[in-house]
Amino acid sequence: MNDPEVKLNRLFQAARSAPAEETAEPMPAHLKTRILAHWRSEGARESGWLSLASLFRRALACATLAMLVCLVWSYMGYSDPNVVEFASGQDDDAPATITIEVPAELMP
């Protein structure tokens, strides 16, 4: 069985004897632009969840807007003169009383 240091030394010796890599030239700007544009278009076309997330984001914005409109409308003091307030004669601590009237023809 080989000692780990012997294996490591062989690896280092093989790395030293390998031919040196040539330094590559920098990528041209027009090629970099084309690659990035293709990458962005593939990412947007490939992801179906992206459109679903966008739909949920828009639905959340619409729900928030509807909630704010309802809150503003309720705090504006809008009151219809035809609407009767049911607890107008009671104070806040009194229990609510419910009276049900049954027509006489339904009575046994």
C-alpha cells in the first residue's frame, strides 16, 4: 500500500512536468455582449415559474390596492340616511338582544 505522501509527491511531479498553458487573449467585447444577451433570453424563455411568480406579484398588488380602497372608504364617514344603526339605543357594554317575530299562522 502506497503512502499518501508518495502519491502527493508523484502528483506534484506530474504537475511540474506538464506543458505550460498559453495565456488566452481576452474575450472581444462584441462576443461577450452576444453571449450575455443569449443567456438572458434563454433564462427568461426557459423559466415557467417566472411568469407565475409575476402573476402572483400582480395579484398581491391588486389585493393590497383593493384593501386600501376599502379602508379609506370605511374611514371617510360615509353614511347612508336609509341605513338604521341597530345598536344606537344601547351603550357599548350592554349585551345584544335579538327579537324574532314569528307570524301567527306558523304557530301551532
